[in-house]
Amino acid sequence: MRARDKVAVSALRATLAALDNAEAVPVDDGELRGVALEHAPVGVGVTEAVRRELSERCVVDIVRAEAAERLAVAGQLTAPAHAERAAQLRAEAAVLLRFLDGTESAPEDAAPHRSTCRHA
């Protein structure tokens, strides 16, 4: 953010949101139903749930999926009017891939693969 790298900030914010979503615990259908006011939980934090802890592999899978998604969308934006957006998506994917392997690898190297991690 201090470097004012809009591409990196955009990619990282979206990926952090995907990681936050993956850490969320599933809500039981029974919890969605309303209860009488006198049966409602009272007090600070009584309705809070412990978030899931993601494994390193799961985090890597989510980041790779975010990069792959950007590359897939960029590949679909073939009209000249979308060239700038496609370039931005490819640049965002490159930022994410650099975090994974620490090198300046080409964004086309990111192949989508299936993950057992739940993410949006």
C-alpha cells in the first residue's frame, strides 16, 4: 500500500478475503431459525464461533485458485475494449504467484487444480 501498487493491493485484498471466507465455520441450518427472545443467548461473545485453522497446503491452494481464476477470466477477455482489464488480471495473478514461489515466474504457469479447501 505504501508503494502505491494498486495491482498488488487489489490482488492481496481479494485473496485475503478468500482466505477469511475459507476460515469461516459452516452455519447449521438449525442455528438460522429464530428463537424466542427469552431463549436468545446473552453476553459478549456467546454467539461467536472459533474460526477454522487452515493448513499451509490449504492456503497455497486458495492462493493458486485465486491466481488461476484471474488468468481464466483474462483469457476470456479477448475484445480490445477489455485489454486493460485482462492485463490487470494477469498482473494480479503474477503478484499472487510470486508469493507462492518467491520468483518472477510467468503467470501462465498457474494451472488450476482441485483443492479440498472450501473457499469463495
